[in-house]
Amino acid sequence: MAGGLLLSGAIAALLTTTIPAQHGSPVFTDPPPDKIVIDIATVNGSGCPQGTTAVAVSEDNTAFTVTYSDYLAQAGGSSDPTAFRKNCQLNLVVHVPQGFTYAIASADYRGFASLQQGASGTQRASYYFQGSSNTAYRSHPFNGPYNDNWQATDSTDWAQLVWAPCGVQRNFNINTELRVTAGTSAPGKVSFMTMDSTDGDISTVYHMAWKECPRS
């Protein structure tokens, strides 16, 4: 699935405000004017079979989206015993304009869940740059009865942002996971949770923060 990705203008600009500089603090900037390009280096996992994942970058360089079309975990009824957990690991090559670096400030996850009484679902995610320590998973639980769209957001304080190293290429890794348990109230009925979209309207959105690299 590697290859240059087409740019998409469907994402709202949420991180374009310049943060005023303080003494001793980095200067946060507006996104670079030159377009960024994201290539998928590798994609692995039961939640993202080959050909079911796509990435697009916003026109203003403030975010990128990941869209899945076959990301579903389920339990109960006649579900396959291994279907209760689905995961996906994306390894992305982010081509950043010279002189800039980026961090992931927040991520919005969306999908649909149908959970029976007593059932539960969990969405988890972690992010890290190649060569750095894997960040801790952030989890969002959902409990049945539930039959609706769901949304979860991971946010990072500005002081805790992890920036891509300047001057070197480090791939960006995203690990996501869905888990569903049938519980004991209605184990004969199927409960499921998706993070997929067949029409492109439901996407995971990663909001990017930018700053200029130190000048040598």
C-alpha cells in the first residue's frame, strides 16, 4: 500500500493558531506552506487486512485521516473465538518540509458499537516514532446496553508533546485495538464494535502540531 497519498480537504483546521513564545520555550508555528505527503510503509493486523486502509492529508497540513473498511471486533453468539480482539499497526513515512518538525497533539476515533446488556467494548491506541520508546496505550471503555455511534479522543498537553527528530527520517507508528466481551447477561447474542467506514464518512483524525527546527 506504499505510495504517495492524495491530499484531502475534508478536515477542519483545529491546530492553526500560533502559540505565543515564552522565555525558554519552543516557538510553535502555523503549519508549513509546502504540502506534506504520507506514505504507508507497512500495515499489519487483523483489523486492517490488505487493501482496507487509506490515509489522506488535509489541505492545510493540520491533520491527516486514516480510514478503515474492515475493522470489526465481536463476541457472543456464534462469533469466532478469535474475533473478540482486532488490531492494526501502521508504519507511516511522513515527508515533512525542510526546517519543520511535527507532533501528534490529539486523535479522534469514531465507529459504531452494538453491545448487549452486560457486554463491553474497548478502544485502545498508542503512537511512537521509529527508534523511540513505545508510548503507553490509552484506553476508552464502553458498556452495554449500547447501540449507537461512538467517539473517543486522545489529547496531549503541549508541554508533553513528543516531536519528530529534526534532520532525520523517523517513521511514525500507530497501534490501535478493539476488544469486545460478551459478558454473562446475554452471551448468546452477538455484541460488536467497529472502527470502519464503507462510505468514507467515519475516519480516524490525527491533529498535528508544528514548530520550526533549530537553525544550524
